[in-house]
Amino acid sequence: MEIQSDDCHENEDLDDGIRMLLARLPSDAELWLSLTNAYAVDMFCGVVLKSSNRGFAISAEVSRLLSDRNLEIGFDVYFEPDDSSPD
């Protein structure tokens, strides 16, 4: 299952995207424990930054949602500068 940036509104951030994805999936902790014990399950986020020296954080709430499901999260971070900015 995927969430694309087009699925999110401009004022939504990474936390919102993760919440949106998890809302589409079951929340039963026992089910997740069973799945993660039987299969390699993780969440992956590709993050594209339009300006350098930017960071992001995952809130305690979202960390808890992932932890409750025994999910690991990974990130690939890319920098794609705005073509209109001067060199």
C-alpha cells in the first residue's frame, strides 16, 4: 500500500502521511505481532527536499503508532533543488 505526495494536502507533513497510511490498515496489535513474527514487515518513506539543510522529525504519537504495530520505518532522503534558484 502506498501514499504519494499527491495524496496529501500542501500543509500536511510526513507525520500526516504516515497516519493516513496506517488509518487504511488494521490497528489490532495482536495481528501486527503475528504478521511481523512471520514476515519481514517495514515502512519505507522516500523524502524529497526542495531546499538544502532541511530536517524532519517523527512525532512521539506517530512513533507510538509504529511501535504498537511492531513496525520499523526507513527513509531515503533526496535533494532536488528548485530549478529557478540561482547557482
